Amino acid sequence: MNVAIVKYNAGNIFSVINAVKRLGIEPIFTDDAQELMAADKVIFPGQGEASGAMAYLREHGLDNVIKNLKQPVLGICIGQQLLCRHSEEGDTECLGVFPLDVKRFQPSSHEDKIPQMGWNSLSFPKTNPLFRGLNEGDFVYFIHSYYVPYSEEYTIAKTNFTLDYSAALHSGNFYATQFHPEKSGKVGERIISNFLEL
């Protein structure tokens, strides 16, 4: 299987590369349009800041490449946010795969520390092959200051930090998680494996 991981100016890429390697697949790490379009699966991960990331993608022509991919695509963390329409972070126009807007957490009390960092449980308003073999209440690892609101149409997993929000999204061949499956132990490994088996 040919798995491509999108190369751009984002952090935390190498933990995703290593997570795929642990499943017995040697991924390619590339910003080449032809390699991305030819891959069987594409992973769009990272930590970073939305406006700088989108500027890099546009400058390298990757914005149109990513949103027009036809094979299964998995966005992770900022990858999920960049697949949305707009982010409050830097007032950024994003890729628009999901017609949803990314919001900044507003603490409701002084106990609410931004960014949200740590383990949260998932609930699944819809069954989806990305979560095959997982259970309601399984925990995964988050670190983020911005979130995608809950969507009846696109949310396939939700969690709560100051409010219910989208932990994962799905539309067509695009899947995305706000959490980091590559940092989420056996649960996260199962999610990556499920994606590679789509």
C-alpha cells in the first residue's frame, strides 16, 4: 500500500510517520502533487497555526491538490481544522472540504485551561468505519486551542471541553480527527489501522 503524508510547515509530523511504520507500512513524506495524487491513502497531520499553514499550502499549490484528492484522506489536529471553511485563528480562509467554521475556545471558568491538553473520551453519534472496534467512552489525546463545532451532518465523534464539539468529521473520501491518534495508544493505533483499511 502506498501511503503519503503531506509535507508542509507543521510540527508533529514524525510521530505520525512512526505510527504508520509501526503498522508495517513505509509511508512517503512529500509535498509533490503527483505523489500525493498517486497514493492509495493520504494523511494530512500536524500541529501549527492556521494562517501560516494555509499560506504555505497556497504558495506550494497544495491547497487545490489536497481538496481535490479522490482517495481516502485523513486530517489530524490542524489538518482537520484546515479542511474546514474558515478558522478564527488568524481569520483564515481554509480548504472548505467541510463547510464548517473553526472557533476558539472561550473559557467558561478559571479552571478551563486553554489550550485543552490531555485525554478526553469519545462518543459516536454515527457509526463509521474509522471507529470500527472502538467503544463509547474510549479515550484519546488532544492538544488544541481551536475547535470545530458539533455538526449533525459531518460529526462522527464528539467530546466535551467547555461544550460538545467535533472530535472527528467525515464527508465522502475525507476523514478528520481533532485528537492525535498517533499519541493515543492502542485506541489511536486502531483508528490509523482502520483508516488504512478503508
